[in-house]
Amino acid sequence: MEHVITISPDEIIIDEEFKRILPPLDVQTYARLEEEILEYGCLLPLILWNGILVDGHHRHSILVKHNIPLSAISMDFDSRDEVLIWIVSTQIARRNLNPMQLSFYRGLHYNMDKKIQGGQVDHPDQSDTLPGKTAVRLAEQYNVSAKTIRRDAQVANAIIEIGELSPDIKMNILYGKTYISRQQLQDLSIGSPKNVATVVEQINEGTFEGRRRNTSPDTQDLSSMPLWEQEFVKMTDTFRQSIKAQEKPDDTGAVKTALRDYISMLEDLYHNI
């Protein structure tokens, strides 16, 4: 149920967990949003839960900065976990996310949904068509396969672990500034915490093998391309570089791993165009 309320900006409570779950805007995007609000006002109401800001953190900061009146809607949720699921599903519905961000947020949705259900886990050996399974339900919601949802959950877990050691690397991964394949993230999610620490250290040192190499002419100027084409070029370049980086070109196992990751990215791109 929704209720339109009157509240001043400084009375709104900022919850750090709710704020951190969404990626921050880059400087240019934030500046454009600020210009639009100053010219036209805040056209979208903020969303609150018990006085806590749920949606509209960037708008809120601009409104406070310029002392601009705001409108807000208070929504009813049964728990914090339901609020988090609403935040994630709303962000995905806005369709302004890159493939890694989509994978991360779908995985978060799956993990939080399972938490609400008491930690029950969908086992991979169960039928992916079994009605009522969380992975199946979310697969239908997001138009991907149930296996993709389970892989997304592993991706999300690994990125969260990385973020606990380095919030900056987490953000760089989500924005594509630091490249690590989803298969590598899946492997990290089921491995030792020491492996995560090693990857973070390697990324900081610039020695991590999964980073994208900007040697391909195809990656020099993507700004004029549609978003889907930009992502296609990037993932194709990444695949090529991963093959070239193999110490043994005839290592079929490594090639299959690279191909599997590439196919997974293509499937996600197909479903999100």
C-alpha cells in the first residue's frame, strides 16, 4: 500500500545498506540529473519505508543541497529483506544496467528471496521446470534460464566478498573498469576466502589475468554505438584476449571454459536487448 506524505528532506533517514546496494552515478550523469532538477523540479517522488529512504538517493542529495521541496510516497513492507528485493527488482526493471550489473542484481534477488524463505536452496540436480522453485520463478521474471539465475547468485556472492575487501574494486567490476569473467567469479564463490584476497591483491597490483587488455582496435571508440553493440564488442574482445592469453593454445579445457563464459554473456545480452 502506498501513502503520499509530506516530509522535509532533513527528516528523511538514510540507511547505508539501502544506499550501497545501488551503484553510484558517475560525475557527468549526476551533473545532468542536477541540471534537470534545477530546471524542471523533481518530477519523481522519493520512496520511503518508515521514514527511511528506499529510492531516490541521488535526487535526495540534490534536493537537500539546493533546499528544494520534495514529494514522497511511503510504502509498506514486511521486512528489510523485502525492501532490498524491491530495490533490486526496481533497478533491474529500469534497464540501464550493463550485463555484469544485471547478473549481480539478479543474483542478489535470488539470495535475498531464499533468505526470506528460510535459507532453502534450489539444488542443480532438481528439474529446472519444477513450479515454485525460486530460480524458475526469477528466470521467468527476468526472461533468462534458471541456470543463469543460479550462476548469477554465485557472481553476486563473489562480488560481495570482493567488496568487503575493496569497495573500489567492487564498483570497478560492476562498471566494467576492472574486468573479471563471470566464470572466474563463480569459481571464487565456491573457493577459499584466500582466493578472493589473492585476486583483490592481483587486481591492485595490475597482475590479474582476467583484466581486459585494450589492444584491440575494436575497443578504441564505442561511444557512437548502441549500448547492446558496445557490450557485444567488449565481450567479444574479452573472449579473443582470453584465448590469446592461453599458455598452451591446444589446451581444450581452457578454451571450453572461455567459450562457456562467452556463450553465457551472449545469452544474457540476447535476453536484455
